[in-house]
Amino acid sequence: MIKESKYAIFEYEEQDENIINDLIDWLDKNAIMIFNFFDIALNNNKVKIQILKNKHEFDKDYKISNKLQEDYIVPDWCIGFSNNNQIKIVSFNDYVNIPSHKNDTFELYKKTILHEYVHYVNFLFNQSKNCDYTEKYLVEGIACFLKKQ
């Protein structure tokens, strides 16, 4: 299924239909603040956010996207990532079954999407400034700061 918001295109399974509007509202309320932080124009930039059915599917995609060996074990805490103009995240329905996230709330899940969205906007910022990358510690620090964690 696909649903478009002001700032993203969500691709998701039927199991996530009950949360998609909350995710869209959350992202749309926070996107402007993130673009303002990086001082870049919103234009018509829309990130593709793919909500993967379960952790197993996420892990397979993560390994392929990051050119990792098949036998690489993706840590339990890793449930989302941003790769240039897209974000991938485990479905909330499976997220709560992952041992390191068993006690996490929907609010934390939304903050993870926001964290990855910060990485996406950082990528746009780098493109606008003809910069190849931002130091990893700085990118993670900015993402944690902007999602208020």
C-alpha cells in the first residue's frame, strides 16, 4: 500500500494501516523544524519511507543496502536506516516483538522514524553544499538532538 504526505511517500503493508495516519501527522509536524535546522528549502523533496513487514525482511534489506555479507548479524536494536533518499524501518507490529524493543512505545517508534528523517535531510543538506558526508558522530548527535532524546 502507498500513502503520500506533504513530506514523504509511505510504502507499507496492510498490517500497518491502523498507524499510518499517526506516522504521517507526526512526520509532517516535525519536518519543517528539521529543514529549518539545516537551513535548506523544502522544495518538493519527499522521502520514500518503506515500512518492512518484519525484522527478518528488514535485516535482509539492510545487508543488501549496506553491502554486507549474508552471514552478518544485524543487531536487535537496529530497526531503521536512511539511505540517500529513502528510509526503511521495521513494522511497528513486529518492532514490539524484538527483544531489545519489547517495552518500547509507539512514541519511541515515531522518534526512530524522525531520527532517520534527520539523516535524510542531512543528506539533502550535503548535496546542496556539494559535500560528500558529515562525520558519523555529528550526524548521530544532530539526529538525537532533533528528536529530543
